[in-house]
Amino acid sequence: MLKLLNKTILTMYKIFLIPLLLLILLIGNSCNTTPSQAEELRYQCPMKCEGDKTYDAPGSCPICKMDILKLENEEATHMHDEDEILETSIFNLNSKWNTQNSETIELKDLRGDVLVMVMIYTSCQSACPRLMADMRNIYAAVEDKSVKYVLISIDPTVDTPKRLKEVAIENQMDNEQWVFLQGTEESVREFANVLAVKYKKITPLDFSHSNIISVFDKEGVLYHQQEGLGVDNKETLAKINELTK
């Protein structure tokens, strides 16, 4: 009788308990699936020319023509070597620029500082003086003196380093925090595409252009943009302060 009972218990174990244990193991494994395994792959321009727009297949950006890249999760984005440049950084651009002090630099030479950037041309009589005034107002309101204020000319033929130096002095923008840059027509157009700044020569001396001030973090990743002339700088100042804490 005892043997029969033991045999019955063993049979029930095989029928019910073993499948139950297998089910528990399967559920446990499914819970351990990483988000990257479950999420659909998305691709985005490294320069974010179209803001946060993403694509479901690889290709090239319709604005700057750079290859769009697979998005990484936020944790992975911040896990990089000190010398590694992030894929979304402007420091990947290898163009050469001349400063108002006749020095030749690359954008990555500005790495390590928060950057406030605008594109102007010095012979402008309307929008650019107001953009420069906005930049001075931002400069005056930011306490952190490591922030760099970068003005890139969209008229590299006229805006030589000598001319840029004169404008810097005239506008009290001549300390080490201010950087004026002269590039080539190609490098200027490339950078304008990155910032989504539109410009067009309408006369031999005048350009029609967007009025955008851009804020980049210390790794050269676009963090904020302010569009318009004489606008309230409150949000821009808040973003700069976030980056300098």
C-alpha cells in the first residue's frame, strides 16, 4: 500500500510540478529581456538637423547629408571614454576656422566649455547688430566666465580675421570668452545646415538669414535654440545655467 502511495505521489510530481517549474523559468527569462531587445531600432541625424525626428531605417539626413545613426539609450550615450567624441557632437566636423586673432582652430578645440553660438555677417545693418546685442545681454547675465560666445560669419570673403577683430573691439566683445570665426563657403554652409540656419545672398553686400542663437553643452551637443530678435532670454539663460552647474 505504501509503495503504491509513493508511486502515485511521484506520478503527480511529474505531471504537475515539473511543468510548473518550467513555466516559472520561462517567465523569469522573459522578465530579464533588456529594453534594447524589445524596442524597435530608430535612426536619427547626429546633428539633429530635424530636431528629434527619427527614422526606422538607416540612410542619410536630407538636410546635412550625413549618415543617420542608430539611436542609443541615454545611459549608453553617456558611457564613453574621455577622449571619445559623441556621435551627435559638432566636434565631429573637421573643418578649419580662423579666429579674430588670426589663429586657426577646429571646433573640437572649443571642447570643455559651454558654447553660445550665432551666425552673423559684419556688414549687416539690421538683424545682426540686434543679434549681437542679444549675445551681449546673455553674456552679461551669465555668471560663469568659462562660457564661450562664438560668432560665425556667413560672409567669409569680407569678414577676414582683421575685420572680425575690429568688430569685436567696436562692440566690446574682445575678451577671451568671445570667439569670432571665419571659415570657407563650404564649411560655413555645412555648419549652417547643422544649426538649421538658412541664409542667402540677396545683393553683393547683403544676406537674408535666420536669427537663431544656439547653446551647446561641453561635449558639443546641441542643447537649446533661441529664435528671433530681442526676445526674452530667460529660457536660454536657464539652459546655460543648467549646463554650467
